[in-house]
Amino acid sequence: MSNLTANIKSIRDIMRKDTGVDGDAQRISQMVWMLFLKIFADKENEWETQVKNYVSPIPVELKWQNWAADTTGLTGEPLIEFINSELFPTLKSLKNTTTDQAKIVRSVFEDTYNYMKNGVLFRQVINEINKIDFSDSHNGHIFNDIYENILKELQSAGSSGEYYTPRAVTQFMVDIIKPKIGESVLDPACGTGGFLKCTINSLGEYVYDSKNRSILQDSIRGIEKKPLPHLLCTTNLMLHGFDVPSIRRDNLLSKKFDEWEAKDEVNIILSNPPFGGAEEDGTDSNFPIQFRTKETADLFMVLIMRLLKPSGRAAVVLPDGFLFGEGVRTRIKEELLATCNLHTIVRLPNGVFNPYTNIKTNILFFDKGSSTKDIWYYEHPYPKGQKSYNRSRPISIEEFNGEKSWWNNRTETDYTWKVSIEEIKGRNYNLDISSPYFGKTDEQLTSSEIIKRLEKSIKRSEQLMSLIKQDI
């Protein structure tokens, strides 16, 4: 176990003793805002030498090194009083300076809170954090692994439609889309920044050049409405070399659809919009009447189509329900196929999103500007000898080698097939289509076919129950 891993474990163990910190969500939030301040302090040391006329937005007395760095400094009640009465109120209302760092700090602390009540335990946590040197790039990469593992412990997240995308899936989507330097990349529901981080890694050579790094920082953007994922995403991108990450606290669904302009459009959208959840009452009224729905993922699909530039490209994770859904979903799919070329659907097997959910998901790849003529399907198989995924055996990036080798040399097989737009229209835009070549077992049936079988079974059961009652 690395020293950094041991530090993080020690921090979490100390926090568990504090009566003010209730559960993993608060523990993560508490730990990450403190880590953010330490990282920000380390970054400021760089900026003061690298950025001309750099002016820190944080008052001298509130800088990490001036209240936290001394292991025998503030502790107990005076420390808690300082945090709650001086540090937080000031950071939440920082004034702008000649650089953009003030708005980053304000956005991070806008809805962030201090949960710890015991000043002695607080000091112990600070002292553990001070052992970490985030100017060491190796530590930065380890930290990414650590907080992703912590997030996996928040299994309750799945109940509210929040699913943190497996790293292999985000990597595959970025590998296929192939962002280029200067292209604008957006994740409209970025969570902790998995897609953005993979995009930065794919263009990593440019991060080390100041001019190109500035271009990347302006072109790679994320929107996240919840404070904890926003905090994690901002911290993550700072550890990946971004001085001023373009991560905004907002909900794009709350903006009137007809207010979006050409200047808001982007070249690339990579996203796994939250599904299974619902937005605040009235959010759907921001959208054209034919697309109004309470399902968050469906609203995001409408928004994604709007925000793509002509010739823009997208890769989006969606549940099976979108493929076979009717009503509003039919109209959304009709619009998608009319305005975009939905050229590929990669069908992921059950369990990819374990431990959050067993919902079966799909990756939709499409380009805006021309209508769909045919859709290629790729049924992603389990590895040989494996029947599902779990925490100890997640999906791996190597498993997508099949899709990658097939991508530019497409042929039909048991796991790959092509469907014409005429057939899709004849199915009333039901995209839940299985391979015509692969022998169907219960495990290979589409979701809509399973539902039909269940409905038929239930109807038959009701008939039998009625007959039994007649004989009694």
C-alpha cells in the first residue's frame, strides 16, 4: 500500500470518530474540500512563479499554509470557530482578481459545508493531509484511483439515477470519438469528470505546453448541478494539469430550449446522463411540447441533439428503456434519426454498472447533420467463462478490442448486424433489436421481448386463476 493510500485511509478513519460527519457522502465531501485547499495551495506555489502578475484570491491569513501547515497550530474549539466563522464565509464570497482562480474557489465552496465538530480530530485530519505532496504527479494519479474507489462505496447513489461510468466504458467512447486539439468537448452532466479526464489523457501531450494547455482548458467543459461531484471533478482536472477547469455548477435542463444559440454549440459531446431519476417540477416545460417528459435522460438527449454543431459527433450512454420506449421517446428517436446519423449502437450486457444497478445499457454513437440510413449494432459479449460483472471483476478496456478492430471494417456476424431505416420506421422507431443470426435464449432476448413474455405469462396466470375460482 502506498503512503498516499495509507494517508487517505487514516483520514477516513479519523472522520468516522467525529459525531458531526454522518455517512460516506459527508465524509467524502469533507475530505475532498480539504484536499482541494491543499492542492490549491500547492498549485499557487507554481502559479506564483509561472503566471505573470498572479494575484491570489485568498486572503493571506486564510491560505492553507498559514493556518493548517503548522502541525501544532489551531486545534479544538478555536479551529472549528475559525473554519465556520472566517474561512467558509470568505471563500464563498471571494472577489475576482486579475486571474480566474477566484471563481473556481467560489464555485467549489458555494454549497460545500464543514461537517466536523471536533476540533482535535479536525487537526489530526489536517496533519494527515499535510503529509501529501500533490505537486508530485504520481500522487495525483493515485488520488484519482482512490476517490473513484471511494465513490464505488456510495451504492445508494444508484437509487437517484446517478451512475458513475466505469472507466473502461469512458475510455472506449473517447477512443472511438478521437477528440482533437481545439475541438470543443462537453459533458452536460459530467459527474466526477470521467469523460473529461479521459479526453485530457488522450490529448496529454498538449497539457505540458502552456499555449495548448490554455486551448484545452477553454475547449474541455463540464456541467454538474450537484456540489459533491462538481467538487470532485474540479479537483480531478486540477490534478490533471488544468489551472482553471471549465466546470460549471449548473443544470442545463433548467434553461429554456429556444434560448440556446449557435455560440453554445460544441464539436463533441460525451456523456452518461442520469437516468431513472426525475427533475424538479416544471423542468420539462423548458422543452418543446412534443419532447416534454419527466425522465432526465430523455431530456438530456433532446438537449444533446440541440447543442451539437453541424457535423458534430456524440457518444451517449442510455438504458434499454430508451430504445424500446414509446410516446415521447418515439418522437425523440424520430428526431434523432432525422437530424443525426445514428450509425452505431453498442449493446452492453447486464452488470456493467454494478454495484449501482443491473439495468442494461447501450452506447449510442451519432453525428449531426445528416439523417440515418442504417444502424449498425454490436452486441458486446461477456469474456469467456464470465456471466456477469461485479466490483472485483469489472468490465475492462481490453474487452473493447473487438469493437475497435471491427469499427472501420464492418461485417455482419453473430454479434454484429445492420438494420435499415425502413425497418426501423416499420417498427415505429423501436430500436431494441436483437441479432438475426444469434440463437435466442432467455439471456439474449431484448428487453421489450422479455416484457412481452412477462405480460403474456401474467395474462395466462390471471386466466388460470379465474378458472380455478370458478371451480371452487
